[in-house]
Amino acid sequence: MTTTDTNFGKELATGKFTDQMLTDMRNLIGTELRTDACVNNEYATRLAILRFAEGIGDDNPLWTDEAYAAAGPYATIVAPPSFIFACLGSVQVGWRGLGGFHAETDITFHAPIRVGDKITARVWFDGFDDPVESAFGGRRIKDYLRQEYWNGDGQLVARFICSRMRFERGEMQKRRGSRAIELPHPWTEEQLAAVEEDILAESPRGAQPRYWEDVRIGDELDTITKGPIGLTDEIAYVASGAAPIPRLSAHGVALRRYRKHPKWAFRDPNTHALEPVYSVHYNDYAARLQGAQVAYDVGIQRTCWQIHSLTHWIGDAGRVKAVHGQYRAHVYLSDVVRLGGAVVGKEIDADGDAVIHLETRAINQRDQNCMPGTATVVLPRREVQP
């Protein structure tokens, strides 16, 4: 790449699906991917956990207060289950010139992350569905990355199946007008005051156990409110270590990477700076190039909020076993999202765990469920009386 290339940095790539591209990607199925450029944290230090918890707006003292955590079930600080994303959010693979949205998340959790743990991530490309036509953005495919997180004792901490939609950016841009909504959202002062009061009223269940026997089908989770989403919310998430594919960088470090991979960046017409594709989450111009209206949240950021709502409800003695979520709509800057759910089942599962099955939701101010999902949590049981 030379400085005489007049197309360098002018726009995001606008590639097309081709038979050769599909053949090349099929040949990659089963490949373990390099992760060096995407790792943000190797160790779950106290400050790394604190920074991440603050970056998702979760002040549960089990993650943040050494004295409180010492008296808890782990006898030390542990990380929110979603801390895996602060170690490695995801990896970019193939699909030259195409756009992408995170579409779906499936995670199973197998061990807690304790302060001081070293977390190693491994990632494989597991394949993709055949291209289909969609009204949302024309021809698209759905691909799958399998990400595993291991601690220093060789224990599997979590397995994350990351699914993304890949599409032709030109088609998404053409159809952006059909998805137009009023942005920023026209909040009134009274509405904003009510949102803030709801947020300030939230308090995690904490040390008071929620027993499996006491939960009934139809019980509702507490509601966790996020928003109105602002630029600092996105910056805090990036600063927490959860910016994926690849790490963000500045000045000469960034420029050398962009020269090596020219379509990783575009030139912002307002600042004349080169910006990474990831800036769709804080840069309106980049978001519009991607076919969105303005800057929008990160998919796994929304899953972090979902997990926050679960740990808030289950208390210190419970644990999250599995989550699933589908990203059905963008969460734009200025949106408010209320996360909750309802109990749909309970059992003693094959592992002997007393589990609660939940349907989860994330409702925005337009009454859209922008992340329908499911979850399984483990709760303590009351001691059996003789």
C-alpha cells in the first residue's frame, strides 16, 4: 500500500458476494484463528474487573468491593460472567469488503473468573449458512465463530458461539431510508427524570439467597434500565477492554495497520482522521456507511446488560449457566433499553443443578424487543428438613 493510492481511506469497502469468496470461506471452516491482535486482558486483576464492571454500569459489590466479596460465596472478588468479553470480544475473519452485524449469541458458563485468574481465549471458524435474500439488507449470510475461554488451571470458563450477519454494504445503504426513525429520540425532561429514578432505584439482591424452591413459573425478573445511551457509555465500554476485532490503536501504530489492511479504516470527512470500522459504535458517519441511521451499541455490550440483569436477580449464591440472545434492532445513541424477563421452567438438570429457565427481553422506548433471548440460572436449594 503506498501513499499514491488515491482511494486509500475514502470509504468503507463495498464488496460483493462471489462464488470464489464462498469457496475461499468454505476452505477456512475448522480453522483456529489468530487472536494476538484482539486480546485486551490476559489477567482478571482487581482493576481490570472494576473497570469492566463500571464500563457496563454494574456496581455489584461482588465484583468491586474486596471486603464484601471476602465474606461472599467465593471468599474473593470474582468478575461478572461477561468479563470474558474484556479478555477477547471477538475476531475478524474473511468476507473481504462485506459489512457485518453481530446477530446472535450463545454462551455456556462453566467456572467463575476469580481475581488473579489468567484467561486464555481460543477461536475457531465453524462455518456459515448459505446466502439468502432479506428485506433488511439484501443478500446476506450468517457465520459462526466458536470462542473458548480457559483459566490457568486448565478449566473451561465459558464457550461462546458468536454469529454474525454478513451483507453487501451498498445494499444496506440503499435501504437505510426504509428504516428511518426519529433520532435522537425526543425525550421530555419529565421522561428523562423518570428514567433516572428507575436506574437509581435498582439494587442487586446481593447476599440474600433466592432459593430455587421459592421461584414460581411466571415470576418476573427485576428490570434493569440502560440509557439514554450516550457517547460516554460507548467510550466506557471500549475503555473497559471490550473493544474487539482488532484492538483500537492510535497515530503511527494505527496508520501502519491501516496501510497493511486498507479497508479496516475510512477517512472521516469532518476531522480528516482515519477511523476504524469499529467506530460505527461512536461515529455517525461510519454508522451511515454501514447502512444504519446513527451510531449504535455493540452486540456483546447488550449481552453484558442481559447478564447484569440476571446476576442482579439471582443474588450472590446463584450463578448464570447459559444465555442466548438475538439482536433484532440497533440500539442507537439516545435510546433507552429496559432488560427483564420471566420464569418459564424449573428443574433439577442432568448435572444435578437446581436450575431456572427464563425468557429474557430488552425493550426500547419504541416498544421493540431488541434482544429476545433465553437464560438458564442455577439457584441454591433450601436445606431438606429431617
